[in-house]
Amino acid sequence: MPKKTKHAKHIKFPSELRFDLVSKDWVIIATGRAKKPESFKKEKRAKIKVSKKVCPFCNIETQKEPVLVYSHGKKINFSNRKPIPKKKIWSEVPKDWSTIVIPNKYPALLPHPKLEKKKEGKFYQKMNAVGFAELVITRDHEKHFPHLETPQIKEVFDAYQQRYLDLMNQPLVNYISIFHNHGVEAGASQPHPHSQIITTPLVDIDLKNALFNSELYYKKNNRKCIYCEMNVWERKVKKRIIFENKYFLAICPFASKSAFEVIVSPKTHSSYFEETSEEEKWYLSEAFGASFKALYRGLSDPAYNFYLHTAPCDGKEHPHYHWHWTILPKTAISAGFEIGTRMEISTIEPERATKYLIKQLK
């Protein structure tokens, strides 16, 4: 047994470990080397520069034929028209289109009716990469989410939801990933704003863990949702909510995996993003817009990723899960410790980040 020192209780630790209730991960909040919120604003951002003349999305007719088109809130319906030859379909797209969904010209997966599994030796297995890969593109080359008004953001969510509904019943689609990369540090290959939709026959391991752990809590706690319980607590303590409206909360989570992480979550229990109502989408868009305005003003246009986690469309029931969007500003680079241990280090307390982001909305 190590000897106890007299002054052990007076030791000031340089960091704090916090437990993520859903993932069961521990994260390190490095309070000892915490940065001032304003310091993140001064950091230099790498920029991708592509002129509109050569931008593939500004010259949209060079891409694959669209599967969904919106023009200022109105969905353009091609289904009631006669079949349009591929060479002429772009002539049917209105010149004032505002959001468009196209198949990815360079997809990582391809649609196929059959999943072909193979083994290599005793241990290894592989299968063909079956799935859909699409891009959701907004018209303006310069306007990213922090610059969009609520109706424009709502149109993007309309496109996400419509394509989710269209794809979820396709063969071998058990999981639909919707995500967005902005900035060099976030892995964006094009500066023109665009999101991606990728389907797979598999459910990703992080979501699997979240489904498993939220189901355990659900069964042990009289069918209560762990996400709803956390939302109730956050509304009670009022330390980490940056924005709230009728249907949604935008929170810097207690166990934030990165500085200024934001989760946008429904206040009422809902397992499936695709079931979001028209009214709820307006409030979701408002919460998203507020979150991005705060991050843009407070961090001076940081690179970021955001992604959806929703109950998978695998034919199973998931009443215990609670869908949400996660926004991750790129404020640091994961190094050996984070990669090797899967234990993230954040250099600002979420409570401090929350206060700072709230100020940006005033």
C-alpha cells in the first residue's frame, strides 16, 4: 500500500476525467492547460481555394443526373413527367435551383442487389462494398451553414429527410450516414458547401455501442430513455445549454470529446430522424442556425464536421434510442495518445465553452 501524504487532499489536478454515459468512454478535460475561449478565435485556418469557374458544383451540369431538386423551398417533381433522356435532364432543372442531390461521381460504394461475402483463410472475411453515395449541394459557393437563414437550412433538412425515406427501403440498406465536412482540417475536398449521404449494409460500431448501452438503461430504468434523462438534467442545471426552443436543445455535452462540441437533440423522445414533422424541422433548423452562428462568431469560421446518429433502418425496433446531430469543430489534432487510447482530450470545459457561445448570440 502506498503511503498517504499529508497534503494529498490539497493537490490540484491539471485535468478532469469525465464519463460519457452512452458510449461508456472517458474523456479528459484538460483544465490545467485550458485555453481562454478567445484564443481559439485567433488560430489560423487553412483554406481551400477553388474559383467558381472551375468548381464542379457551380458547374452542376457536369455532374451525374440529379435525384432530388429544390428551388427556394419548393420540391421540383420530375415523377409526373414523361421519362427524360439523360442528355436532356439538366434542361429540366430550374436555373434558380437552391438545393440539389446528385449521385457521387467518385463513390466509395455502389448499389448492388446482392451482398457477396468471401473468406480469406481461417480468420479474414470481406464483402463487396454495396451502398449508395450521394451529395447534397446548396447553390451558393460562399455561403456555409453559419451564413444560411432558417428557411435555407430547413430546405437542406428536407433534402436529408426525403433521401433518407427514399433510400431506407432499398435492398441491403441497414444504415444511412448523413454528414458534412467543412474546411481542410475536417477533410473537405471541395470548398463549395455540400453534405454526403452514404448507405451501408452494416451499422457502425459507435452507433452499435450507443444502441446497446441505451437499451440497457431503458430496460433497467422502467423504459426511460437515457438521452431524455440527460436532457431533463441539462434543463435543470442550465450550465451547458447554448440554445433552446420549443422542440430542440443545443448543448455542449458534459463529456465533450472536443472543445466546443455541440449536440442538437429533440426535447421529446424520438428514435427516428426520418419521422421528424414539418413543424419540428423548422425548429431544428433554427437550433442548427443558432449553433453555427455561435461557432462561426466565437471561433472565426472553424473547420467542422457534423453528422446524424439515428436508429438504423435495419428492420428492428429501437424505442430506447434518441436521434441527434453532433457538431464537432476542429480545434485540435488527435495525436498518439488520443489515437492509441481512444480517450479524447478537450482543452476547454464545456461549461466555459457554453458561456462563451451564448455571448456570441447576443
